[in-house]
Amino acid sequence: MREGDTFARMGGDEFVAVFVDLQDKHDSVTLITRLLDVASRQVQLGDLKLNVSASVGVSFYPQPDEADADQLLRQADQAMYHAKLAGKNRYHLFDAEHDRNLRLRNETVERVRQALANQEFVLHYQPQVNLRAGKVIGVEALIRWQHPEKGLLPPGRFLPDIEGHEVSLALGEWVLETALQQVENWADAGLDLPVCVNVSAYQLQQPDFSARLATRLHSHPKVPRHHLELEVLETTALDELDSVADVIRECAAMGVGFALDDFGTGYSSLTYLKRLPAQVLKVDQSFVRDMLDDPEDLAIVEGVLGLARAFGRRVVAEGAETPAHCRLLVQIGCDLAQGYGIARPMPSAEVHTWVANWPPNPDWLASPHVQL
């Protein structure tokens, strides 16, 4: 120990060392390694040779959030537990930022659970259209959180924090049920409108996904099966491609369609295209949005169109932000699109009026297919 450091026995075989005046975390490694070395030195006791080892957990101060002495001890104790699990005779550094993120995730999970119970979630719907034909072909259901204090929150503000948690399954089930009920409500009002619903890989890979979907569809007999399309992110890590392909086939047998969302952004696009029997490819909006100015993005969009034709798939372009985007999409042979240039996501109550009054752009209807 150095002068000014403190070493104390807390009880039993637990000790606390306090090191001061360290420039950074790395400076502590030398001191911790020295402690481990001293603790593991053999002790001669009469005819016996005693060998022990230590496991060290390390916490630091100051931290981004205020921490008192008890918290520092708890953090060090938690880190020590990880050191023991890793094989003993070693140290583990407590990651305050990771712990803070974990606590925030747990708080979000609990708050989402409450929001479900309080009916704070809503679905907005973004129209999808056939630009060349001037027809609305469906809508995509997009979740929003009507937070009582923070207002209307987009999915990026809460979905990443609950990914892979069981509460995300409950939320996914709510989205499916709400979307199907909305299609049924529109049908009763004389509006025949298919809906696309995003599903996470975690939800899709649940063993009972197909059975639960069948039960849910059975409870909505007025909804034609082909009026439901499920979207899965192409960038999502689908560890079991074969089992996912089986689920897609089971859904197809019910009449439910599948789409690969954000197509072209992952590293396995061709593998997904070959092995996952999804009928629709949705070109990622980042490529569509920039294709007016970036020839490479335009080439990617055209490449996806070529792949889709070769594999017999339909293509929907996301990110059609302006009339110019829509015009170019029609010219290169991509007639199906969605984006701000057509309509922003809207509450369900506004959809019927929008569909009835949407005026197709004459330029899109008349645009010839050109080879760029």
C-alpha cells in the first residue's frame, strides 16, 4: 500500500482497499495486480504450506451520477462477484456507465409495462400507394407512445430499450391486435385497406408465434388474411434462418404475407432473399432519400429492383420524401412507395378521409419507364 491509501477488514474474509490520487482507471491496475500477487503468496504455518487467492471488485469515484460510500461498496461487491464467476484470482472493474444504462433500461421496461396497462400506446398509419396506377394499396402501422408528460414519442425512444425483453412480446401482441381491429373497423365503414405490421425477430422466433397469430386471426373473421402483412427488419440478427423460414411459410399458408424491411442495409441481403420466402422487399429509406443526389444510392435502388424481378418479389420503396422522389421511382420501374412525399403517418381517424381525397400526381401517372 502507498502512504495515504487505506486498507480495512470488513468482516470474515472480506477486505476493502481505498486508493487515492489516481490519474485514471488504468493507474489502479498496477496496484490491484500487486494486491492479488501478495494475497496469493504461499504462507508457511509449521509443517503446512497454505495457499489462498483473492478476487477483487473495483469501483471508481467520481462517477457521472452521484454515489455515496455505501453505493461504492455495493458496486465493488458486485464487481467482485463477477471476478469470482470468471475464475477467481483476478479483478473486475465496475462499469458505472453500463450499470446506469441497465438501470435506465429496467426503468423503461417497467414504464412500458405501466403504459400498456394505462392504454398510452397508439398506432399511426402511413399510406402505401401505387404511384403509376394512382391507387392506395395499404398502410403501415407504426407505434407511438402518447406519454402523459413527454408527449407523442416515436418508437426509437423506447423500443430499443425493451428489445429482447418479455414486455416487448406483450407490446407486439398489442400492436397486432390493435391493427387487426382497426382493419375490421375500416371494413365496417366501407374502407377495404390492408395493413403492414412490424414484428421483431424476438417475437417471430417464439415457438408459438404461428399458433398465436392463427388464434388472433380467428378472432377477427371480417379481416381477409391477405390484408395482413408482417414486416421483419432485414438488419435484425435472425440466428435461426431455417426456423424463421418455416414460420413465414406457416403464415403464408394462413394467407398472411411477409416483407423484409430496410432491405439492402444488412450484410446478408442475398442470403435472406434466397432462404426467407418473403414476398415483398422494402428498400431502405436511406437509399431512396439520397438517390436524387447520390448515383451510388440510385444504383442500389435499381439493384434491389433487379434482384426482386429475378426472384419474383415485389418492391416497396420507403423514404419517398418529395414529388421528385416519386417521379424518379416510377421512371426506374418502382411503382410502390411510401414516404412524406405521399403522406406522413396519421391517426386512424384521419385515414378514411385521406384515402377518399388523395389526389394522385399526374406526373407520376404519365412518367415513362426509362433506362438510367
